[in-house]
Amino acid sequence: MTTEPDWLTWTRELQAIAQTGLAFVRDPYDRERYEVLRALASRIMAAHTGVSAERIEDLFKGETGYATPKVDVRGAVFDCRDRLLMVRELADGGRWTLPGGWADVNLTAAENVVKEVREESGLEVRVRKLAAVWDRTRQGHSPGVFSCCKLFYVCEIVGGAAATGLETSEIGWFAEGELPNDLSLGRVLPHQLHRMFAHAHNAALPTDFD
């Protein structure tokens, strides 16, 4: 399911073409053409968002090398009462989400999710399985500037103690029938949370994708 407007899809593709072209270009005239293309993508996005083209182009300039999706990791942690751990993230107005965030370099995706859970909830976890590899756009999340691949892991608690971190204001445990309404929809969606319960109940389920 794709809910993003066409202009955002096209703008993202233009920016990716420009970024990849600038990474490999040799001819100075071709470099100028790719820079013009990047500026055009910035102006299109500015026309639809109200953000200045200069600010958007500065954001695009920060992306170098071959353009690939960004990687977001999320940890679905369950307690002995079959409740799902969720945190309120300060960055999105205190809405509820699964602990997680952008993957850091020099760590595997699984190591990243363990780190994110620790930093945002105080709990030490072990990854049990990779439950889902989802494209943010295809899932119906709120629109984002860059393409994003979201990895969801089912985890079990092995230590630590529940505590908020620098990016969280509250920690909660929720049964499947009592999930919060004020979700951070750029990070998690209701149907994704229900799929995490399904994976926690049946470890033999294959990994979801797309």
C-alpha cells in the first residue's frame, strides 16, 4: 500500500539520481547537470512543503555516494505476561512507538536494535528473530524525505531495569487488545504491532517483507 503523493516519489527519485551521479561523475559539464537536477528536486519539494529550497538542498547535499535506502531498526520486546514494550519518544511529540531508530555504522542490524532498546528503555535484550523487513512507503507510513527500509526484531529480556533515556519520556507495557492510540505513525503502524504479536506467538512464521 502506497500513500505518498506522486510528487514526493518523483522528487526522491530525482534526488537519488543526482546523488549517485555526483558520486561517479568525471566530466565537469555532467557534474553541473547533476547539481542542477538536485536543485530542481529541492525546488519541487519546497513548493509542496513550505520549507525553503535552500534548506532542502543543504539536506540533499549531506547525502553522498551511491543513493541507498536508510535503515531503521525496531525492537518488539515481550514480557512474561505477553505484553509489548513501547516507549514515548520525545522527538515526535511524546507519541508511542517501539524502541529503535536509525542504524549506526560498525554494528550489525541486530546489534543496533539491542543498543536502541537499552538506550531507550534501560532493558538488555536478546534478539530471537527477524520478524519483518518492510519498506516505509509500501507500508503506508507518513511521508519521508528519503527512502527507508525498516527492520523489526522480536526480542526477549535478559537483564537491565526499565528506565527512560535521553530520547524517551515514558515506558509502557501493552497487551494486544490495549495498544495505545497515539502512535508515532512515522515509526510504527497498528498492523505492524499486531504482526509482532503473531511472530512472538509463533516463532516458525516466515519473515514478512515489502
